[in-house]
Amino acid sequence: MNYTRTVYLLLTLMLLALGGCGNTGDLYLPEDASETLTSDNQQTES
């Protein structure tokens, strides 16, 4: 097998493998800050 053909094959495989990385799904911002979930648990030291 030719060296340049091997290099092209490896580069193509690497690009295809990287194409599947990352988060999928919709990205969105919450509509209102009051609708975001917050925790009201306050830890007190004694």
C-alpha cells in the first residue's frame, strides 16, 4: 500500500471519528430566571 494513500486513509478515519464527538440535542436558555430551579438548602455550622 502506498504511503500517501495510508496517510489519507488515516486522516479520513480520524475526521469521521471526531465527527461523532460532542453534545447532541437542542441548546436553549431558560425563559425566565424565576423559573430556574434553585436549592434553598442552607447549611449552618454549629
